[in-house]
Amino acid sequence: MNDTLSIFLRTNPALFEAVKNLPPKGIGVGDSAVLTTSGLFADAPVDIAPVLIYENHFQVFLLVILFFGLILALLRWYMPDRLLYEFDGGERLGFARKKSSILVAPSLAIDFFFLVNYQFSISLLTYIFVVDYLSYILSFLQGYTLFFLIAGAYVLFWVYRRVAITFLAYIFLTTDLSQQQLRLDKGIQQLAGLLALPLLMLALLADSEIFLPMALIAVIGLQVFRWGQTITIGIRNTRFSAFHFILYLCALEIVPLIIVVKLLLPENYL
């Protein structure tokens, strides 16, 4: 086989001369390495390029995931009823272990932790999706810059939704309805953050492509469920029709989502 390859090179003068004049290189850390072998391709340099699944800054993201996981484990161990209370719409459940120690933590601190966990999880999920499926964006933005831009967009959207819901409740005198919607949003966001966190860890560590789609399906499914619940709550508590609440969701969330999708189309970058 080696003789055949050598004959192939020598019977193609242009290719042989181009390959023969290439200077050999040593092995460099972080660069492609060119080796001169004594067997296969004996007369030609062999290009060996390392393949990285993700960049080094993903190690920092992984450490943040482990930190959030540690906090959740402590909450589950010391305050199981307080943890599950976050997802029960205000009704405490009897999940506390017998003779377990009861620690009192400020509700605001726990709510803030869940909010930060959700914002980080959804931002990292979007960032990994961009790296894997929308790589053309990386020629303009990448690394921490892209991640913090995504996180900032999610934070601004979260603030926009709460301000819009509160303002509309004041205009139409539907304060109770807005409080129900905000509690629903809070529970769905916290659940989405909890579901996405372990799936993101597996997506970064496991040699499989299934975990990222699983996280996307879980988060998107929860958002669709939240939209359906919002329409149901609105119809049950007001005299407006389902059509009016669909328009409400379009103005509040769906139209901004369409604008973001439009901004991510390839023709804006290629």
C-alpha cells in the first residue's frame, strides 16, 4: 500500500512537487501538528489537527452548573418542603422528612437563587444551541461576549414582561389576574431551570447529542404549557375571549420571539 501511494504521488508531478517542498513541522501545543512518517505517506507531511467539542471557557460554565447543583442539593436535604413549595402555587406539601432539621431561609433569597439559576440555564442552553447549530454567528460574536449578550437579552425580556403585565393590570383593573399569571410564570421558570441544569451538564460532559435536544424540548414544552395556562386563567376570570388572550400573548411574547428569530437568520451574517 505504501508503494502504491508513493507511486501515486510521483506520477502526479505537480502534486509531488507541492508536497515535497513543504517544510516539516514539530508538534505544537494548541496548533495543528505536521509529522513526517516513515511508513504511510512517507514522502508527505501528515496534518494532525486536534478536535475540541467545546472551547475552554465551557469549563467555567460547568463549574457554575456544579455550584447551582450543590445549592439545590442543600435545599433538597435541609428544606424539602420549602423546595417543593416553589412549584405548588402557594400550597405547602407534606414532603418533609420525619425528625428532619428545619432551616429557615429568607424567601426572597431562595426566589433570587431560582431566578439566577433559570437565567443562567436558559442563557447557556441558547448559547450551546448557537455554537452547535448557528455557528455562522461565531464569526461576529463568540465566547463570553456572546454568552453575556444572550443573558442580557433574557434579563431585559424578563423585566419587560413583568412591567408590561403590571401596567396592563393597572389599566384594565385585573390585578388578581396579573398576580396569578406572575405566579404561574415563576413556577414554570423555576421548573425549567431545574430540568435544564442536569441536561446541560450531560450535554457538556457526555459523548452524545441527545441531551441538548432533550433540554430544548423540555424548556419549549413548559413555555407552551404556560401559554395555554395563561389563556385558561384569563378566560376563567374575565369576560374576554380566547382570541383576545391570543392577541395578548402575541403582543407580549410571540412577536418579540419572531423578531429574535428574524435577527438570527443566516442572511444577516453571511
